[in-house]
Amino acid sequence: MTQPPSKRHLQTRIVHPEDQLTPGFESFSVPVTRASTVVFPDLATMRALDWRNDAQWRYGLHATPTSLLLAQRLAALEGGQHALLQPSGLASISNVYFGLVKAGDDVLIPDNVYSPNRDHGDWLAQDFGLSVRYYDPMIGADIAGLIQPNTRLIWLEAPGSVTMEVPDVEAITAVARAHNIITAIDNTWSAGLAFRPFEHGVDISVQALTKYQSGGSDVLMGATITADHALHLKLKMARMHMGLGVSSDDCSLVLRSLPSMKLRFEQHDRSALAIAKWLKTRPEIAAVLHPALPDCPGHAFFKRDFTGAGGLFSVVFEGRYSAAQIDRFCESLALFALGWSWGGADSLAMPYDIAGMRTAGQWPHRGTLVRFYIGLEDEADLRADIEQSLAALG
């Protein structure tokens, strides 16, 4: 006979309290469900669980009600059917690699890809027997000439998150589908708001939720979003094997920020475009690389496929300025911090040596590139800050 709760020792009653929660409570926030152990009502229920069913709880590492709700909202936002959460954007990229390719397979990566993706591909080629090749991001349908019998995955990035070229996504995905090759895009720049990849033939969208989705520069998380269930299951199995999981507390922070994301993105967009247009008038600047400007590579594809640009763009300084001078320019900025991970309220600036980052083609500019992220500060103050730092260049 089971011992009545009132007869149990104090420590047992602390571990097994007799909670009586009042029903009917509602609020706008999503409850945070933390779990490592998932408890089953009986063994039959546990044995009947199917890992392919996203709504069935098996273990806290794989999902909680909080993380599943975030995944559902992300999939709906981007026009997909399924989403998996990973502990960073790079972990999402890794999930794609380990879920879809193996030793001997060939992967094509755009030459303007996010640097950690390039490093990841090089590591897999060196240590895991993968074939990795880099292509001109503006190749379009001519990517057909690079297809090999063992090509299994084509990465895209729209635009390149440093040099801002906008590829012809539809032309590349059409070639991939004709050869039964999976395509994955790093869609972080648009946050899934300004570019809907599944409408342009892409199979997998990768998001760094660290950026606009969290909006506070304080969360690390990523997502892989798909429209095809079989592809989703391949990625899900790989995620399980690699033991990738996310914190429900971090999920709650992203969920809290999602309702304001579009409004924030649009404000970043307005300020960034205004500052980019102003920088085109400055004699210190040789080129402004903003996809919404007509002279940015791939602008025609931006006009065709995108509805906005957000806060990230780059400029190339005149070649007469040394790298040391550009470093001093960046360090003289008062409102722009020096940092990598954009998407929050604070503006950022970072210099890059692009020539040393390319292998598939020659970078056409002589001067140093600086990438700007325009935050939520007042546009006039940001412009004044850039102006005072430009004046210090001499």
C-alpha cells in the first residue's frame, strides 16, 4: 500500500510536493519549461514514442514545450514546415553538414561565405575526406559547369554577409534541383523577413537567432528550417547524434523578442540605407556595398527577391588609406563598438582584409573594407560620429 503523502518524511515531501495550482491563468508570455528528464505516465507510453513526431517528448535535450513553440514560430515566419534549434548559428551549419554529407561527397560553397562556414568546410575536407570547392557567388546558372557526380550540397549566402553580393538564388537552385542536389542558404542577413528562401527553390534555411531574432546581443542560438519532412528528419537525426540542445530560458528570450523583430528590422533598414547613401558622397569612400543601392553587385536580384535590407552593409575606403589608418578610424568611433555579432540595438564597425579571404576570384577593390552594422541609435548621431572619425583620417 502506498504511503500517504502526509506520512512521508520532510525531505521526501520537499522533493514530491502536493502542488495545487489555480487553473485558468493566462498571460502574453510563454511559460519556460526546463527539463533534462521527461517523465512518462507509464511504460507503454514511453515505448510508443516516435522520434519522428516533433510533438512527442522524449528527452529534454531534444525539445521542451518552450523550445518547440519557438521552432514552430520560426518555421511559420519563414514559410517552412519544420525547424530545429541549435546552440549557435555555426552549430546549425554543422548540423547541415553532418546530417547530409559524408566522406567522398562534394560540397560547393560561395567564395563570400560567412568565414566560420569556410573554416568548417576546410576542416571537413582536411580531416573527414569531404571534397569542398568555392565558387564565384555571382555565377548564377553557370554553376552547372561545376557539378560533379558526387556533388551533394550547395551552400548559398544572400547577400554575402561582408561583401554584400546578392546571388541569383533561383538560377542556382534550379540547377541544383535538376541534378537532385540539396541547397542550403545562410539567410541570417534578412532574418527570414526580407527574403523567403522556400519560394525561390531553397531546401534548407539556416538562421543565426543570435542576431535580429534575439535582438539583445545576449543570446547564442541557431535554427535549421525546412519545408520537406524527410529532409527535416535527416537533420533531426544528426542533431540527436551530436547531442545539440538549447536552453529553454534562452528560447524564452527569443520568443519575447520575436513580436518586435519586424519593427526593429525596418528601423535598422531605414537608418542604414540613409547612412549608406550619405557615405556615397564622401570622398574618403571608394565604394558603398549596400544591396539596395544600384551599383552593388546583384542589385537586380535584390530588387526581384527582397523586401528589405536591415542594418548591415559595407564600405571600401580609397586605396590611399593604409590598413593602420582604417584601424584608427574604427577605433575613433564613439557610438560604434568593435564586435562581430550584429543584430542588437548597438551599432558596430569592423575592418576586413577581403583579398586574404577569397580563393575563387580576385577582389576588385584596392582599399580596406569596413562593415557597418547600424543599430537603433539616432541616425543623425551615428552620421556625426562617422564624420568626426573620417575627419581624423587626414
